[in-house]
Amino acid sequence: MVKEVKELRQKSSEELLDELDRLRSELILLRSKTSGAGMEKTALIRNTRKRIARILTILRERGVNV
């Protein structure tokens, strides 16, 4: 996780915003596909939500309004 955070901090704000949009779209797709699915999809949703939260935290630290 620490390695992932370091990589995110090295990206520009524009790159993080693009990544954020992509992850939010992915999260919507995962939620729609998980009706009745097993634990694998649940873990993917949790990991995607955490990655979104990390990106939002970094953007807020930089003063970017999302």
C-alpha cells in the first residue's frame, strides 16, 4: 500500500482526476455486476473504494476541489 501511495503522490493533479473518473466508472460497473456474486466481486469493490479515497485525500491535500 505504501508503494501505491508514493506512486499516486508522484502523479500530477490532472492524472489523478483522470484516474478518479476511471475508478468511479469501474465502481459503478462492479456494483451492477455483483448482484448475487461471490466474495471476489466484494473485494474488488472494497479495493476500488479505498483507492478512490486515497486519490481524494491526495487531491484535497493539494487544494484541488473535486
